[in-house]
Amino acid sequence: MVHVRIRQSRRNGVRFAKEERGVILASSRIRASRSGCLLHALWMKSENDNRATEVREHLANERTLLSWVRTGLGLISFGIVVERAGTLALASGGGGGNASRFLGLVMALLGCLTLVLGTQQFLRNRRQISEGQFVSTARTYLVIVAGGLVLGSMFVIYVLFAG
């Protein structure tokens, strides 16, 4: 049930129907008669409201996909930097270059996995939103978090024992 507050503007004779949070839901002109003013508009929930909600859900889903893409590309880019640092360390005669190359490769692979899982989640959510039966799952997040924890642990071990 929507609680509606009515407010009349004396200046232009317009009556507004407002939701409690202050968002204008509907408005109409009022007509003067002997018995007072009659409101000519009726509040009806229409198909446009449902369509607008679905559009907002699809746009939020697209923003989430873009976040997955940014995360994946960031991991790939940082993985390339770490791998190149390992190559530079080997070329200068320093130690630990092989471990750095391995960690960089694993990070780039985690970035690729992030792109694949994010795209898969986007397509699944898109289908579910269109069908009207969206169910959120945490599986994709858990896979990426687990990969990040393994990778972070490997970096800690590398830093502690490579030097």
C-alpha cells in the first residue's frame, strides 16, 4: 500500500500526490465545484513502472559487469608488471626471477578467470531479470576471493623467503 500525501498550491491550482519520502508520483489540475475541489487524477500502478524497474535492474547488472572487467584488466595488467619485473631480475643476475614470473602469470590467469566469471554472471543475471526470477549467488565472488587469497599467500611466502 502506498501512503500518499496531498498538497495544493494556491498559486496555480495544481494538486500533487506525493509518496511519503517526497517523490512526486502523480499530479493533476483540480476543478472547483459547489462541493469543493475534485481531484481528476487517480493513482494507478502501470506497466511503465514495472518496465522502469526492470530497466534499472539491467543497468545495475551492466555496471556490475563493468566492475568485473575493471578488476580483471587490473589483475592482468599487474600480473604483466610482476612478470616483467621477474624477467628484469633474471637479466640483471638477481635471484627470485622465476618465482616472480610464476606469480605474474598466475595473477594474469586470475584476471582472465575474473573476466570469464564476470561475463558468465552478467549473462545469467540478465536472463533471470528478464524472466522475473532473479536469485543472487555468491559462487563467483568466492572463486575470485579464494584465488586472490592464494595469490596473496604466495606473494607473502615469496617476499619472506626469496630475499
